[in-house]
Amino acid sequence: MGYELIISEKPSQSKKIAEALADTKINTLSENGVYYHSLTHKGKEIVCASAVGHVYSLEETNKTFEYPVFDIQWKPAYEVDKSATHTKKYISVLKKLAKGATSFTVATDFDVEGEVIGWNVLRFACGQKEAQRMKFSTLTKPDLEKSYANKLKTLEWGQAQAGETRHFLDWMYGINISRALTTALKKAGIWKSLSSGRVQGPALKLVVDKEKEIKKFVPTPYWQINYSGTVNSVLIDSMHEKDKFLKQNEAQAVFDKINKKNGQVSSIERTETSVPPPNPFDLTTLQTEAYRSLGISPKDTLALAQDLYSSGYISYPRTSSQELPPELDYKKLLTALLRHDIYKELAQKILAMPKLKPNNGKKKDPAHPAIYPTGILPDLRNTHERALKIYDLIVRRFLATFSVDAKRETNKIVFEVEKENFITKGTRTIFEGWFEFYGRHVKREDVTLPEVKVKDVIKYKKAELLSKYTTPPKRYSPSSLIKELEKRNLGTKSTRASIIETLYQRDFVEEKSLTATEMGIQIIDTLEKFCPEIVKEELTRHFEEEMEDIRENKCSEEKVLDEAKAELNKIFEKVKKHEKEIGENLKGSLIEMQDIQNNVGACPICKKGTLMIKYSPKTKQKFIGCDQYPECTALFSAPRATKLTGAGKVCEACGYPLLSVTQGGRTSLVCFNMACPTKKSEEESPEVKKILSKPCPNCGSKLAKRKSFYGEFIGCTNYPKCNYMSKLDGEAISLKKKTTSSKKTTTKKTTTKKPKKN
């Protein structure tokens, strides 16, 4: 007798599904490091296995460097990308398990990406055309049981085809534009890979347009008059009612008139305002709030929220909904939060309210509700500190949506000084309402003004005539750009953060406030001149709308792709006519950008030249040398890194320039001077010498001081047979991986028992 094969998106999700459905214990089996789970659910044999995200990728059918090219196909990811070699063993296990299965259920994330992952595994690894579909928004036992009991009879074909169309469009745009730009540069005498994309181009144009607006901005002078005085022994600051004077002589005349003069309260206004509770979190709002309140980037917020979801602590984060439907059972979720000491009192107050109704927003998502906490307490020992901050933000937002309006009172006091009016305002909270539940994440400033009466005298303390200039518009932050992309319907809730990250990685933008580099500006200028359709948002938005039509079964995948091919053919016909001009346009800014990035700083040896990051074709490695060679032979080895640039700073210990080194997603400042005092301090310390004099506590071999990108440590010379490591102070470093839960599981591991076959 065969079994049902349930396919999930990630190993951790596969285990949670198995634990939720198992009547008794699950059997966890392993093959080549890939785990899957065998169980019985109401007398039915089930095997839960998983992919590891996208295990299939798109590749050109017949490899060439021509463009445009549209002949593409799905291939195993390990055949397309060397970094995806780990996917091979997962595909192998899924193929093996599929042979013994009599029915199939896809349980990947319920969105377009999850549908594509499940569909590809089903058709390519399992050889099936159809499967049942589990739909869930949390990885909790009740939701997974309910999802299994109410499985859809088929895949969500609208999602699957919309998702595949998106992958095809992104590939056709990305590969062809990249080849066009690279070919153009090659004809200009430079071998450098450049790229753009279907959404990346319009996103970069937004940043570049803002940069041009800032550069064109001409500051305008204006003047303000500040008046300070005391009322009832309390100091109050106020500004002239005109606020900005555009003529200096007018401002000077008013200042001379009121300077060193007392005033009198002429009017008092009190206004009370109700501030409604916030809407529940969709992904975009979570990302913008996390950036504002916690300083966590949109990309990291999504990754942390995804981890919280996979651990069962929150609902699915990749949602565009701002609604919490009644089916969620609000009372049950709030009651679960009573087990959290930090939220217990707040949850009790919400539960005591006469009616539980969240302040739902207008945005909807047919696949998932707004983000909410499941009530499961995070494992505080094994959950990242920043993930706990995101969890706290989500819980407090959830609680706040059920609360009542906060009330704010604004007091406006007008002082008359020599018939000139000066105004001071102060706003304070008079009723906390939902502020109490949102806690430190509330954005507010309370200013309480003293109690005064009309005709009270304000005694002069100080007056200032302030000379100022108007400021240019603000640049986008990662958070505000995500909101702008959403507003313009460019990209998806899941991809916008990664698009911004790509702009950084390709050196098209820099700084936290997104500043377009010369390379980024030149790319947009060049594309706008020769093929503006690539960076105009209208075409990109049009295809976004058509993919939504595919999802709703109003349009076909073939129609959209045929239209896209026709548009791209027109675009690249123009590009080919101007390849050399495009290359020449980009050449200068590319060389300039490389010179800036490779400039390390003044040469400390000859004092005349500049140290530059250079590349040796012979050793195939980067090094640091003086641009005055051969007069100056200064030469230094450079650390291996994903990205290496001059930092624009010097080492405080030796005065040498510092390098900015990025590796493994981390960026740090590094001194390359091996004679720097900081390189020797710990090596010469008696504590380190004492540790090195002793044998390895594991195998008795000698210990030695080692270096890695992340710092220095002490390791066994018998590595890899012995992997003993310690910090420089002798504290042993554990190599064991952290578990994802502090609870004991009922999982039984074995490598002998296999699922039953027909």
C-alpha cells in the first residue's frame, strides 16, 4: 500500500506539518543529510518531505550571448547555479519518495512564489500533473490540521501561472538588458558586466530623478524671528506668526520693534483631536515601521519575520492585507498572549473590552490575512535579539488595533508684542487609548504649555533674528522607496526589499538615504536616451496588472509573454543600432566609479602617491599598491572579500588608510598594515602565550593561533581530525548548532525504516 506525499517549501515547515498531523510519534528518516518524516494520520500513511525554496531555475535552452533571447526552460537549480549544489540531494530524495506515493499534496507557502515551487517539484521531480493543495497562514497545529482537513482539490492554478509568468518576464528582461549593456561596454573597450531589470530600472529611475531634483535645487534665503519670555515664572519660546520672512529688511524692522519688549497673552485656543488605532500590519507597513522605530532594514525585517513564521510565532508575513477576519477567533489569540508575562496585562485589558473588533484597513489579500501573533511564546534563548524586536512590534501592533482612539490636546497661545503676534503651540496626550498598547513604537512628542489667561504679561527674556535657507527635498530611504514602489504598483510585496538591495550591491546607490552614484545616474540617462521603455514605469506596471489578471483567471500566460516578447524586440532593435554610443556613454562614469572605489588613501611610504586597489592577472588576486610605481614600490596584500573598497578613514593606531571589507553580508573596517600595533597586541600577551603552551584538551596536539575574516582564535593543529577551538581568552567555542526550540520533541530518528511502497 502506498502513501500520501506532502511537499513543503522548507525542511522546518515539513517537520511542523508532520508533528501537527501525526496520530502518535513521527519517524524522521535521513538520506544524504536530507530529512523527511513518516507518520500515520487517522489510519492513513503520510510522508512529509520538502524542497529548499526554489530547487528549479530558468536557463536558456541553447546557451549564447546573443540578445534578445526568449527560448528558456526550467532546469534543476544545481545545473544553473554553482551556489545551489545543495538542491541536488533534495531533488533526489523527492524523486525517490514520489515513486512510492499514490497521492500528492502541495503544502508550500500559499502565494505565487510558493505555488511555483510546489508546481515545479510536482511536475519535474514527481512527474505529476495535479495535486491537492493545503492552504494555511500559520504553522500551528490547529491551523495545519484544519488546512489538511479542508484541502483544495487542485493546485491554485491562477497563482501558479502568474508566478511562472513573473519568473519568465524577469528572466527575459534581466538577461537581455544585461547582455545589451555588457555588449555595449565591450564595444567601447571595457569588459564589465552591467545589469538592469524589469522593476530595477524604474526603481533606480525614481532614485536618480530625486537626485537630479536635489542637485537642481537652489536654496532660497528666509528669516525667522524667535521670541522667548516668561509667564508665571515659566519660560516659553514662540515664533512670529508670519513664520518665514522672504525680505531681510522687513524681518529686521519687526525684530528691532519687538526686541527687549514685554508682551501680553492675546488669545488661547484648545483643540482636542482623536487619533484612531493603527491598521493591522501588511508586509510593507511592517517593513516601514520596523525601519522607523527599530532601524532594521526592509530586507532584514522580511528575513526575520519569515523566521518567526517558520518557528510558528507569527502568521505568514508576505501579505498585502490589512484585515484580521473574524474567523481568526480574536478571543483565542488574545487569551494565548496571557501566557506572555510582558503582554499579559495588556491582553487582559483588551479582553475586558465590551467588543473585540480590530481597526481593519482597506488593503486586502485573497491568500492571507494581516500579520498577527499566533500566541506561541518564542524561545528566548534561541531566537535572535532582532527577531524578538520584530515579534514585539507585531504583538503590540496586534493589540493596538483592538484598542480605542487616543486623544491629544493642542494648545495654541498667541502673544502680542508691540502689535506683532507670536505663536507657541504644545500638544500633549490626554488619553492614552491605543498608545498604551503600541508602547515605545508610538511616534509622538508631548509638549505641555503652562496655564495662562488672556492679558497675562510675558516678560522679555530673549529675541533672535534667524537667517536660514530652504532645504532640498529629502532622498528616499529604503523604507520610503518601498512605499513609493507599492504606491506605483512596481514589484511585489516580497521582491521590493531585494530590488533595493540589488541597487546597493551593483553600486548604483549608496548611503542609508538612497543617493544615486554617478554610475547609477549615467545608466538611467543612457537608457532614457536610447531605450526609455526599459526604465519607464508604465510598461512595468502594465505587466504587473496583467499578472494579477492571470492570477484571477482573466488573462492567459501565453498572451502576456507574447506581448512582452513583442515589446522587448522593439526595445532591443533600438539598442542594437546604438550599441557603441551606449558603451561610450557608460564608459566614463564606470572608470570614474572604479577609480573612486579603488582609491584607498595617501601612500604612507612615499608621502606623494595614492594607494590603489589593483588586480594581478598572474595570481588572480587583488593587492594594494602605490600609483607612483616604479618610483614608489609600496606593496601590500589585500584581504579576500566579496567587496573591497577604500574606507576614507585611517587607522588610529598606525595612521595607515583603512579598507572597507564586505564578506558574508558583513562589512567591517580593516587595517592592512601587518606592522600595526593592533596586529601584535594579543599575540604578545602573556595570556595567549600561556594558552598556546598547553596541549589541545581534546586530542593532546599542539595549539596555534589562527585567523579568519571574523577575527583571531586558537585552534588545534590536528584540524580537521580535531576541531577544537577557543577564543583568545581560552573560552571554548562550541560547534554545535543551536536548536530551534527549547522543548523536547517526540521525534524518533532512524535511518533504517523506509516508507511503504506499492
